Amino acid sequence: MTHLRAVLAAVFMVLFGGDSGHASTVNYALDTVISCCGSGPFGTVTVTEISGGIQIDAQLNQGYLFVHGGQDASFGFTLNGISSVTFQNLSSSWTSVSNNSGNLHLDGAGNFGYGVVAPGNNASQASASSVSFKVLASNLSIANLIGSTGGGVAAIFAADIGKCADGTCASNAFVSNGTGFVVSTGPTATPLPGTLPLLVSGLAGLAALFRSKTRSPRRRSAQFAPA
């Protein structure tokens, strides 16, 4: 039984203990409409904890592009408890903006502390379907991301996007009234891998079998013990 416990403990550490060298990653769906563009989801934001801060990768679904429609940023977020940050490895032609008092206004999505601006001067100029960058600051982690203020919802991320007229964005033309903000209000659920529940059930069954086998001889010994 001692050997079984050791094996189970080792398996548990592999499955649930994690490796401190592996980065923590959280996904957010851009799926809530503020001023555009029909029904979502419109894309995904992936945030990964890295040495010295976080990596943000935003990818729009096919048929949508980032734009700069005249608001303070094309993509915004807010960090709680962080006084200043450094942007690194920002996608080509994008620029970063910061306002530590949280006054980057992104239309109905509310006010944010930090953002990046897509290439182009107005909503009619299409940009890219993705943007990525590093945000570096002391003690910065995913836990510092908080919702916007002053908008219709508390948005973790807001994106100024356009809906392409041809569905593929080959022409870089948008549908009528097809630009505006969409947001993410929280992380997407991360279900367990399909094989993990089966493995856990199997280990539980193995433990029960070993308990049964180790108890049976004791009962038989008691039956034939001398009076």
C-alpha cells in the first residue's frame, strides 16, 4: 500500500502540481458588442505570463480587422496596482499609449489605462487582423488585469474593429456602419482535457482494488485464529 501511495502522489504532482518553469496562460473571447458588428465571437486575446510581465496576443476571426476610428486607442486594457509599464515587441506600425489615471476613452467600452493604436487615421482604413506585444513592469501578472470604468460593461479588453464587406477582407472595405468596439468581460472557461477524468477515475479504482486486497487476508486470519 505504501508503494501505491507513492505512485499516486507522483502522478498527482505531475498532473496538478505543475512546473514553475511553465508560463501561465489565459484566453479571453472578444464576444460582447458595444457599437459593432453583429453577433460574436469576433476574436481571442491570449495573455501569457513571462519573465518581467505579460505577453498579449490578440487575433480577430476571419472577416474582421482592427481599425483606428478616432478613439484614444484601437485596443485597450487596464492594470490594477501598476504605476508604469514598458511596451516591447509591438507589432509593426502599431503605437502604444498610456494613461495611468485610466482616462483612455474607448467609446462605450469605457475608460482604460493602457492601449495600442492600429495603423491608419480613420475607420475607413483597414489594418491587421492581429496584434501582439509584451507589457513589462515589476510584479506584473495576469491577476493585475481589471475591468474598465465608465462604460456599459466592465471590459477586460476592448477592440476597435471593422467587419469586412466581402467576408474575407481581401478588399479592405467594410460593410455600412460596420466599425466599432467589441470587448471581452472575462476569461473563457478552460475544461479539463478529455483523458484526465478517465485517468483520475482509473487511479481511484486502482486504489480501491489495492485496499480490498490488503484487507482480505486480515479477515481470513481472524476467522482461523485459535480460541
